[in-house]
Amino acid sequence: MADKPPYVTGYGGITKALNKIQEAATPPRFTQDFLATKLGLQGGSSKPIIPFLKRTGFLGSDGVPTDLYKRFRNPSQRGNAATEALKKGYTSLYEINEYVHDATDKDLKGVVVQATGLEADSAAARSIVGSFKALKAFATFGGADAEREDIDGEDNGKEKDKDESEKDLNKAVTSAHGRSFGLSYTINLNLPATSDIAVFDAIFRSIKEHLLK
């Protein structure tokens, strides 16, 4: 099996294991006991899970969880970590088609057959295809996780600026309606040279009516 891409005959176990890994605490070593007791995957069909996780980079050769394993448990990095694991475990497929993750089932099987020399209808070929797809379901491509974070961060910043602007505007409107502006002004008057008191009365009455309301 070493010369073939990694696979698990019961590849549904890959999906279960990766889902459980997200929930369970990272163990010092990933053992069959951890797989059975903590992740609830028991029986002979689950034994190939650990070799699969090693070959895809989630575990070291000694069963110790890698940085990739830890990044996979981080929701914001999960998709990119799974993509890295997919490309690490299925290098031989990506050497044939760098976009094999976008291939149809038929084309994916064709790449598997080309890379391994297996018969198209063999159980091993079907298991490789199924295992590839099980891991691919967790992956994102084109840096989708990072782009999502950037977009979310940019939107959050815009929303924050918008909220602050609206708060400032509301304060200004409230101040205006409550006549609590800290605004002062100075009026300089050039009065005409006249001794007619009626002229001054008219000027100050106009100021009162139009400027001091």
C-alpha cells in the first residue's frame, strides 16, 4: 500500500474521525485506544484510520499530532489545513492533474488508475477515490479561509466606522435639538451716526427677531 495513495476501505470512517477530531482535545499521541475510546471508532475497519492520518500529515510517524492536526481543529484554518493534507497524501494524483480536486468522479478514477496501475473496477481504486473525496469534503481551495477572514474583517471595520459615524451624527442632532451646542459668536455692529433713537430701536429689534431666536 506504500506505493499507492492512502485509503481506508471503510472510508466513511475518515469523515467520522475528522469530525470527532474537531471536538476532542488533542492527545499527546494518537493511538488505537484514543481512536476507540475518545472518538468512538472501534473495530477492525477503523484500524487503517491512523496510517491514513499519518500519510496525510495529521500525525507524525510516532503518532504525535502535528501542527497540521492542530490547525485543522481551528475553524478558521480547517479548510486550508485539509487542503494541505489532501495534497500531501495524494501527491501522485496532483502530479497528473493539479486540479484533480475539481475532477468528476469518472475523471478522478481515471487519474487514480493512471497513477497506481490498478484496474478501474478494483476495490482498491474505489477506496482511493472514496477516501480522497472524504478528505476533500473538509478542504477549501484558493485560500478561501484567509479570504473569508479578510472579507469579514474588512466588513467588520466598515460596520464599526459606520456605527461610530452614526453615533456622532446622532449626538450632533440631539445637541442641536436640545440647544446644548457649545457654540459662541460675536456680532460687530457699525451703527450710523445719528441722534434719532428710533433708528437704534429698529436695528436692535431686527437683531433680536432674526439673530437671537
